[in-house]
Amino acid sequence: MTQLKNDSLIRALLRQPTTRTPVWMMRQAGRYLPEYRALRASAGDFMSLCSNPQLACEVTLQPLERFDLDAAILFSDILTIPDAMGLGLYFAEGEGPKFRKPLRTAKDVEALPVIDTSRDLNYVTDAVALIRRELNGRVPLIGFAGSPWTLATYMIEGQSSRDFARSKSWLYQKPELLHLLLEKLALSTIDYLNAQITNGAQVVQIFDTWGGALSGPAYREFSLAYMQKIVAGLITERDGLEIPVILFTKGGGAWLEDIADTRCHALGLDWTVDIGEARRRVGHRVALQGNMDPAVLRAGRGAIEAEVERILTSFGAGNGHVFNLGHGITPDVDPANAGIFIDAVHRYSLRD
Amino acid sequence: MTQLKNDSLIRALLRQPTTRTPVWMMRQAGRYLPEYRALRASAGDFMSLCSNPQLACEVTLQPLERFDLDAAILFSDILTIPDAMGLGLYFAEGEGPKFRKPLRTAKDVEALPVIDTSRDLNYVTDAVALIRRELNGRVPLIGFAGSPWTLATYMIEGQSSRDFARSKSWLYQKPELLHLLLEKLALSTIDYLNAQITNGAQVVQIFDTWGGALSGPAYREFSLAYMQKIVAGLITERDGLEIPVILFTKGGGAWLEDIADTRCHALGLDWTVDIGEARRRVGHRVALQGNMDPAVLRAGRGAIEAEVERILTSFGAGNGHVFNLGHGITPDVDPANAGIFIDAVHRYSLRD
């Protein structure tokens, strides 16, 4: 394998020294980029991009052509696994993801297969292999998956939800059924992420977008326990290099110690958490990734630079910080502002 | 004034002993009750109920006829103040609140009046006076208002929002303009809550529904500072009795110490916070109100009783707990489950 030319992401995730703080952005390949919108318009819908390795590779690399990013992240969606399980993912314009066959009964859950990535999701692993080849060691490639709880909410609700009425009803009324579902999702995700690692992903992130909607005990039992299971099931190194694992629970600021206890390498933080305070709580055990409010990218240079500086100062000196947004970049952001953000991180964090 | 027959809410908010933990529910007068839906169907829309003191009184008292609640809360809406400022509040069916004239420019903000409750919102104070009379000392009456930041988001967005694109653009790009708006809202809210107190509200709560969408520094500057200003401007006692103030920032678990520093009497907690942990952090200074996930009310008796017991146990022995949900009760809840919840709180918390 080609040697990494820029390994600052990996080094920061392993809490090793870097000359400057590495930075990438959740959803960095996406709708805020005109070149993405152009490609998507010609490809048709979102899933046509995800399921075509050449197009997924092209989209993944687009932001790296514009910005001095320290990582590439596979262009895909967390809902590929439920789709491969047979739920029929589609995207209704302006409404987000939906399933044609959401889970309704115990029979639906019992009938669900654990996925075999090499058979069911090879379009993803093909994309990973192709992107890794095309990157040619420029920056590391991040693979990812959704957390079992987050996937379960979409599978039970059939779509995005504000209050998780059905999935929380399962949680409180049919916990065994929800556990069966989460178990199948965890096993599928271990297979899926290991296949991404085998095909070239050098870091993996688990997106627990909806863990923060739970109470503490429910979070630990229904979300964190399954992420822990995944962490324990992952390939730990490849070509002699450790594969860092990042866990990101949006709204999970109350449970950082518990998340760090999974033996993941890094915690993703949303912007409601003070990164310095988070570091005092868990920083000796894990790296921290985050955490600027993506809304700041809608403002101008002054606000962006001030926020970057504030967050770097809050983290303080020392290793183990990967700069990122606290959630995905939004479609209305001017790409020039993303560039200002990335440059500010590099400039303000440069060590002598 | 009639002596309070059940003063356990007031006592708990002042951290005095009670024989059992008092309980009420956010949105306890609302759509989950068939008698509410019937009255609303005959009255027309939501604002017709709010703006008619007789109807607002009737709706406020409905849940007390069914359940052994320890408080009544004024039936109204947090957006009465922006409506009185001239923004034209209306409710589009199934879409939530909207404004006909959302704020767009600096001129719009400069032209906004600070409201005079006795002139602009006497339908609210008339309702408060009527409810207090009808309650006849049965339980205390809670008055309320929205936090300035929460009101500002609706006024700038024109409606509910998921990411607060416009209001956060103001925050980061035009902070002085946002401060001017927040200042006018804080002054209006002081007048509004003091008028509620003068007319009979025995407790007041400020609902900061969207403070949790901010970073720590932005929360302190744009939300908490104005709630602090309101707390400092409120009438502190009436008829020789202290008026407790409850501050509730949904998603504000990271900032409990800061909220307690405002010298409010109690903190409202959503369900993502462990109430025992919260008490260890701030319990010696303030009472705590919360914090069951309202989704548990969709489950059955077993789940409801288990959650009530867990939360009571987490709070532990001693004074200063008002039981509540971590957010409003949802319209799909079976009223029988609300009854199970309230009875469980009383039964499990009964002291010998």
C-alpha cells in the first residue's frame, strides 16, 4: 500500500503529535458544492450516486479538489444496511429518506437477514477500494456506518421523526423485540465496517444521530451497548497500522465518559459541548473530534475565524484534537466559507 | 386570598419538606384530552381558546378534573408576546405556529414595541385572574412565558425551524441587532410575567425550548443572559408568599450550574439528564423539576411505573423535587396513562 502523505488525522486520533490540527467536515461531499449538484442532476437521485462506485468516488474526491482537507470520507448513506435488508430505501424530494417496507411486527424483525456485505453491499466496498486507489495516499479514507439505534429508528418509523413515537414505544413496550433488531443491526454493521476496512478504509466512524433522544439508562442499553459490541468486533489493524474508531452521538454530551469506556479511539462532539470541558472529563483516554456549530459557516470570515480560535483555545495545547463541525455542513453554505474555516483551523493551530 | 389547600408544589420549589413529591405535566391541558379536543372543535382554532378568558380557564382546569395534579398551568402560548408586538401569529393546521410578518430587517426590529401587558395582553391576565378565582386555592397556578431567544427564533424564522438558519445568521453576523431584539423581548416578558403574578400566578416558568441549539458561549450570551435579566426583574413575593421561578432550557444539561447562578428557584430538566447527577451538580442551590421522557406515556403501566421509580430513586431522599415530564405530553397519549403516571409519582414518593 502507498504510504500516507498526510497522516495527521490518524496521528491525532491516536493522540500523537501533529504539526497542525487536522480538519474535515461531516457531509463535506454534498449539496453545498455546485459540482456535486451538477453530478447529482445528471445521475438522477441520491441513491444512484451512492450505488455507483465511479460516481461515489468522484463525489468523495470533489471537496478535496477545493479544500486542504485532512481526510476523505466515503460518500454513502447510513441507511444502506436497512436497504440491503430489504426495506426499500428511497428519497422523497425535500422529505428525506423513507422506507417502502418499514418494520411493523415481530415477524418483520424475525424475518430480517443479517447482511453479508460481500454479497449485499459490494457497491459500497467497490467504492471504498476505488476511492482508496484514487486517493493514492494523499489523505486517509474514513469509512462509516450508522449506529444500530439510529438505523432502528428509521426502520421502525419508516422515515425521519421528531419524537420517535413508534421506536420509543418498542423500546418501552417490546424491549426484547428492539434488542433482536439491534443485535441483527450490530452484527451486520460489524461485517459492513470490517469489509470497508479490508477494502481500504483507514478510519471508521459510527454516526449515532439519534442516541441523544434517549434517557441515560435507555441510551446505555439500546444505543451504546451495541456500539460497544461493534467496536469490540472490528478489525483493529491493517497493513500494520491501527484503525481508529470514532463514535459520534449527537446530543450525547452527558455520557462522554460512558462512550469513552467502549475503548473507541475518539469521540465526536456536537457544538453544545465545551471541548475543553469534554477533554477534562475524558481527554486522557480518547481523542476528541469537533465541534463548531455548522451555522457559523453561514456567517462571514470574522465569525468563522473567531469560533475556530475559541474552540482551539478551549481544547488547549497537546495532542488528540481533530477539528470538525458538530454536525453536517448544510446545503446553503457558500463553499468559500468552508475554505475560510479549513484554512483558519490550519493557520491558528500551527505549532512552532 | 384563599389559603392554598395543596401547597406541595410551592414547598418543593422552595426546597421545603412535602409529604409526597408534587407532580404536574407540561401541556397537561391539551390535545391528548378528548374534552379539550371537543372544546377546541367548537371554539374554532387554538388562538380562539387562548384569547377567550372563559375558555382558557375551562381548558386549564380540565386535567385537574381527571387527575390528582399538584398544579394548574395557564393555558396559553409562548408566542402571545410576538403576536402582541404585531407579527400576526397564526396556526397552520398540522404545521405549528407561523407569523404573517416575520422579522427581516433592522428596521423591523427597531420598529418593534415593548409590550404593555395591561393594554396589549389583557386577555391573558384576565384568564389568570379567572383561573385563580376558579381554583379557589385547590392547587397553585403557574404562569409562564417563552425565553427571549426562543421567541426570537420564531420571530426571525417566521415559524418552527430545525436548524435556525436565519436566527443563527443574525447571531453570528448581526449580534447587535439580535441583542436589540432580545432586550425588547426581555423587557416585555418582565412586564408580562409581573402582570401574571399581580393577577394571581403563584409560580412562573420560562420555557427556553431552543436554548439547547446553541453552543455554550452563544447560550450564555444570547439566551441565559436575558433569562437572568427577567429573573432579576420579577416581583419576588405576593401576599407575603415567595413567587418561585423555574427556568427550563430543553437540551441545556451542560449548563445547569450557569442556569442555577441566575438565582432562579428551580431548573426544569429534560430526560437526557440524570436527575441524581444534576442534583449533585446544583441541588444545594435550586430545586429540580422533571424529568421523564414523555414517550414513556405511550407504553403501558409497567414501563411508566418503572421509570417513575427510577427517577425518584435517582433524585434520592430530601427536598426539592417537582416531578414532571422532560417535555410536553404528546397528543397521542392515552389519558389513562397520564393518570397512571401521576398516581405512581404520588404513591412511590409517599414519605412515612
